Amino acid sequence: MSATFGGRSGRQGKLSQWLRGRRPKETADPGGREALLLDAAAAGLPLAPAAHPGTGYGCSCDRVGCPTPARHPVSFAWQTQSTTDRAQIERWARHQPQANFITATGMVHDVLDVPLEAGREALERLLDAGVEVGPVAESDDGRMMFFTLTRGTPEDEDEWWPCELDCHPETMDEHPGLRWHCRGSYVLVPPARLPGGDGDRGLRWLRGPEHPLPDPLTLLETLTDACARHTGDPAGTAWPLRH
């Protein structure tokens, strides 16, 4: 799902109204689910099957006290398994109709993952400024994800944060600000269902994968500034993640 915003006049009211009313019908329809996954793969996002909500607030995996219920890959080999191959994704989607999917970051794309309110503020500011914003997803657990090109390995290694050095899923709550998913990390890709009791929590596109991926540095300052105000972190720290 993608959205086209109007001009500057009345933008805030239109954006708020649109955000309140969004619920793409595709996420509840198996055919729409598959089409959305194929759209993501066609845009270059490598996908792999993930867990889905179990009973109540649980996870479909067998792990007791799973720290990231319905948010993690099914296979430990997710990095090599992740693919954009249409036939493989169709097979997964049809044989695992309840599965969520993850996309491996740091291959083609990174993801800047921010608190929802900070993300909404930043998105409005970026669009007002005419910045080319790429795909954006919103989750019902209070996060917004900005999909960007990957930085890969910059010439200056001091500018690259290896995910494995900083944060693990069990410590994500300690870093409420901006999280930079890069090499060695992953995020859920829409459409996805999240645990929540009522069965209606999920992850959806606000701007779909048809939007070109921007350089992350064109978004970073605005996102960091918004996070600093909404989380009380004066540095607006960006935490690279490994899962």
C-alpha cells in the first residue's frame, strides 16, 4: 500500500485522518498477502519465512518465553535462505499460510526503525521538505520502519556499526530510540500479524516497496531529531541491531 500526500496546506489534518483510517484489505486476504510479498521481493527485498502468533500472546515456535514472538525467522539459516525468487516465495506463502516473513537487511537495504510518534513527525517533515522517502511500514506495537539503501561497508570502517556488537532482541527495550538494522539483522515485512490477543494487530505498508530506496543519510538527521524529542534521548542514538 502506498499513499500520496497533498500539498502543504492542511497536510497535518489529512495525514492524521488518513493514518486513523488505514487498514489495507489485502492483509486479511490470502491472495493479497502473497501479492504484497511478491511486490516486496520484486523491489529487491530478500525474504524468508518467520514465526506467527501462537495462542494468546505467544509464538508459533516451541521456545518457552520467546523474546520476540512472531517476529523471528523460522530457520537459523535465514541469512542464506533469504531470497527474491518469485517461485520460492510463492511456495512458502502457499505452504505456510499463517507464516509472517522477514527481510534480511544489509544485503540490498537497511531499515531505520523508530518509535511511532517520532516516525510520524519525521515522515511529515521529510515530505514537507521534498525529501525522497522510500518504503515506510507501521506496526501496531508502536514502531515505524523506514526502508533505505544499505550502506554496506563504507570505505571508512569507523563509520560502519557491525550489528553483532551492540544489541540483541532481548535488550531491544533498552534502546527505545532509533534502531539501525544493517548487516546481520532482519525485520518483519508487511503484511505481518503480531501477538496481541484480539488477532487484529499487525504490520502494514504506509508507503509501498514501489518507492525507490533512498540513501539512509538523507533521512537520518530528521529521524534522529524526532526520536530525541519523543524518547528524551538528547543524542537521539541510533542502535544497530543483530537478531
